[in-house]
Amino acid sequence: MQVNTENKPYDSINVTPMLDLAYVLLVVFILMTTASVQGLTMNLPKPSAKPSTERHEIKIVQISPEGAVLINGVGVSMEELSTQLAAAKARDPKLSVVIKGDPRTQYARVIAVVDLVNALAIEGVGLVTARIGT
């Protein structure tokens, strides 16, 4: 067996270990980002080609920065909100609910209202958003 004792520089670099590491990091990144994504299940309305002439009741639910809930401008508790929305749905099965959360409120309060509307099986749900800076 002959030992190479010459100090020749390498004329090529083996990049296979570096590519293996890059692929492992890519797989870990993909798994971590998809595992942490959670969301709400909502049935979004489908657009129609013709304008509707039907008029249905609309309830506007607001969440203040302090977490207070208002329905059409009147302060209510979550239980009162539930009974009022259930009564409105009994009067008009195609009831629409518009939810407006203040940007400074806790997001959990908005989600609690969305969950309540979903539990009452109200299909016409809208979330009011505003442009940042306006």
C-alpha cells in the first residue's frame, strides 16, 4: 500500500455533504411551518351573477377595545348575544351577521363571537376590516 505524502492541493470540493444538510434543513423548515398553521373553518359565500332583491335582517356585532360586545350599538353579554341572534335567526333563517373587531381588542374575543355565530349555524357571516393607516 502506497501512502501519498505529497502536499498537493485538492482540485475539487465534495459538495454532497453540504447539499444533504441543505435538504434536511429544507424538510425541517417545511414540516415546522405547516405543522404550526391553524385556522378557522368557514363557508364563504359564492358570488352570483344577478343582484338579489331579497331583504334580510342584518345584525352588526362590535367588539370594543376593552372586550365589550355590542349588537347594533347596544352593549350585551355573550349569553344575551346568543339569545338575540338565535331569536333573529328564528325570525329570518337567512340572517346576516357582520362582526367588527376593534384593532386594539384581544383577538380571542373576536374568535369567541365567530364561534358563537358558527354554533348557531348562521351562514351569512361577514368580518369588517379596515385599511391600516386610515
